Amino acid sequence: MVPADQLLAYFPFTWIFPLVCNPFSFVFFVLILYSSRWDRLGDIIILPSTSFKDSMWNSVAEELWSIVAKSLKAHRLARQGPVSATGTRDSTLQILVGDNGWVNHRENGILYSFDAAKCMFSWGNLSEKLRMARLDCKDEVVVDLFAGIGYFVLPFLVRAQAKLVYACEWNPHAVEALQHNLQANFVAERCIVLDGDNRITAPKSVADRVCLGLLPSSELSWITAVRALSGGSTLAYMESIYYSMSVVTEAWMGLPHQASFRLSHQAFFKE
């Protein structure tokens, strides 16, 4: 599908104004262009990051966003932005119609609430969240080193029935959302939120499972993950593309206990 900005480049600039002035024409125009190009998060319709970025739209922007929102039957409208390159991976979503970005999003019977203009939401890890939810963790302690708003923390608690989850997170906006979500899903009493750098805050020798859900790489916290493992059979989930077994083994050899561990089927090893 050709983006709106590129398509309109082929038409005279004067075509914009009849479209804006005639909502019915504009409804048809928008639905054709964006019927498969936008996402819905709660009651926010999120347009692609390239939508209506051409300077030709600036003079009609106020009317434009209102009509687009009404055309798509949206209470709020936003435009996607890249995830911030900072370590906290803040969202750069731009709210176009509406007062704020706080949304309620339900997946697999779990409620995720957060400010979409401040916290990123990962659409691509649904299959992993479902897999975590199918586990039986009722007698286990889980450490999630990159908890975010509770992507995996909540499936572990709500569905997999983990005995206790340590949730490490250093984005203050995500921590606020995580604490809200724990209360909203009635599992706060089984979760300890550790605010700050997981290399400093993460517990040691307590975990039956460790989750490192950070892309493209969680390598800086591999040693922290292994040190969090308890004695006995443990399982570390790691979501990087490649894993250096020498790094993990070196960390394991330095443990005071004889923990054994294995990695999930996701892992691809590289010496």
C-alpha cells in the first residue's frame, strides 16, 4: 500500500482542501489508505510514523487530525515514533487527538495499563507471553531482569501462578505502570518490584527461572542472571539473538553453590 504522503505527491496541492472540507470524501480516502496500516491500542488509533509527515499537511493539521479520528471512530489518535535509543527505551509516540496517552490493553485475560506516550509496548512478543502463561510455576520463584510494564511478569503471576516474582525495571514510567498493573490484576502481594539497574538491584541465589526479555541483546545482564539462580535445577530465559556460552559458563563457575541450569529453546549459542 502506498503511504498517503507519497500518493498525494501525484495530485495537485489544491486537492487537499476539498478532502478536508468534505468529511464524507475524507472518510473514504482515509479508510482506503489506512485500513491495513494502523494499530489500535486501547482506545487509541496509532498511525504509522510516516503518516501525513509532508509539510503540505501543516496548514490543515488541526482539522485533519479531528477528521481522521472521527473517520476511524477513534476517541484518541496518535502517530507512532521510534523507541528512544536510551537505556530506558522510552516511547516517542505523539498524541494527535486526546489529552494523554494512558491506555488499558487486555491480552489473554491480563490487563496492561500504561502511558503509551512514555512507555513502549511490544506487539511482537505475544507468542512468548502466551508460552510463559502456559508454564506451571506455582512453587517457583521467578526473576525478571527487564520487567517493563509487566510483559512477562503478569503472565508468570496471573496464568503460570508463580509463587513470587522479582521484577527489575529502571524506567520510572514503566515502574509506575507495572505497580498499577500488579494491583489491577490482583497479584501485587506475590511480586517485589526492584526499581533501578538490575545489575545492582537483582537478588542473588533465589530464582528457579530468570527472564531476560530485552532485544537486541541482554548480554550486559547475563552474569547478573546466572547469579540470581538458586541451587538445583533452574531455567534461564534469554531473548537475544546469540548467546556466548563462555560468558554464561564463566558466571556459573563463580557461583558459591552448584546450580545447574539450561536455556530455553529460543537460545542460539555462539562460542
